[in-house]
Amino acid sequence: MVPLALGTDLAGSLRIPASFCGVASMRASYGVIPRSGHQPPAAPKRDTEAESSLQLGPIAKDVATLHKFFKGTKLLNIPETKEEDMMSRKLNIAVSTGLGGMECDLLIKQYMEKEELLWHKHKVTNVTKEAHENLNLKEIGGTYMTYAKRYFVEMNGRANEKALNRADVSRNTLRSTIDDIIGDNDFWMLPTCPVGIAFPHNPTQGRMPYSSLNEENEVVTKQLPYWPLTLTYVMPFTITGHPIVTMPIGTLNIFLKLKKERKHVVISMVVFFNFFYLNSPVLHSDEIFVSILK
């Protein structure tokens, strides 16, 4: 095993494995990590698809290793920050338990809403209502597939110019919407996937139980198919190009080591791969936030 490796992320290929394994990853903003020599070739810089399709990023054993990678490679401008200054800052965190009408699994939702999690130390704003009301998953899905089409063999090549023009308009709107949801907060935290158990990487067989409350406030459990499990919380930020960090929940003491070069940062929270581990103190000892980017 190695402490860090590079990968690509179009449909959560950095985010989701990191969340399943309790490690850290980052889908960097467009252009941060050089793409030369990558196979399959990423869309060229001049291409309208480039910002909203395949992007590179590191996956590492912990957030401290991500920090060392970006500081050592000088791919980001990371200033020196005193530990006491970093620890004393109170962060503003936007949190949601879903988006676009798709809540996360009930057990994950209840876990996120525990006051003792992180919220006693930092100012937390619940943006779940805004995330549901202002993000349209059907429109987001269409835009995502327009940009991602060239990477899916069964879809046979890139979208036509008319579809790409529509997608560009949708992307600009979505970027503004997400920035409005984040508002004056430092970043937005949300689950990586709607469920908290690792599911099979199999589009036809990868179903998992998903629980929610119905109108009568009763618990209803159903089997959620692979693509909603995978793409629901992935697609919006693939489209917009916001930097995404995936990590276990822990203390907020690494965040201020990185210079935030983009005003708004979306943080994708690891929802642990087994419900048993939700109450394990071991998973609350890691340093957590990395802020990035372009």
C-alpha cells in the first residue's frame, strides 16, 4: 500500500471509494493537477466539456497526507499557519442531509443532526431546505450526461453542439445556485452517498436498503438502485467544478492550513461504510478539512 495515489473522478470515482474505506480524497478544480499522459485523454482545455467532466485528484490515507501532497508539489499556494490560530477559528459550515428532493438514509440523517458531532464548536447553518428546493435532479442529470457522454462507451461519443450549449447555460445557473446555498459559509458539508453502507460496484446488481419517513412519519425501507446511490450527490459538483474533499468526520484542525483561492468550497462528507462504525470513537480522531482551489 502507498500513502497517496492519483486518480480521476467523473461519477464519484475518488469520492465514493474514499467514503467506503474511511480515507481522504479530493476531486480538484479544473486545471489544478496536470492531465498530460492520462488515459483516457481528458477533454482538452479549449473544449467546453473540460471543466465539467473528468478531473484528477489525490486519494490518501488521511487529510494530513493530502496537505503534504499539495504543499510539496506546490500545486496550491498553502501558507504557513500557526496551530493555535488554526484551532481558535470558529468556522461557518453549511450542512444538508440531501439535495434535489433526495434525502440521505434516515439513520445517516439522524447521525448528522446530533448536536455533539461538530456543531458545538462551529457555527452550523442547515441548508437542507434550500438544497432540496433549488436543485432539480432531472435537469442536473441531463446536464451531467451531456458533459459525461464521451466517457460512457455505451453512449458512443460526445454530445452535439446544441446540447452542449444548453448544458453551458445550465452549468452557469447551477454554479450560481450552489454559491447562493453556501452563502457566507466557509463550505458546504453533505453525505457522499444517500446510504452509509458500501454497495457493490455493479450497475445491475448494486442495490441497497434505503430508509426514509413517509407523510405519516412512519419509517419506510426500499431498495435503492445503483445509479441513484452513485450519482445523486455527485452530479451537481462534477458539473460546476467546485473542489470536493471527502473525509471521515473529525476535528476541524487542518482546514486553515490551506489558502482558499476560490470563495466557496463544497466539502463532501464521508458517511461511514458500515452502520456499526457510526458510533466508533476511532473514526473521530482524524484531522478533517482541506479547502482548495482554483
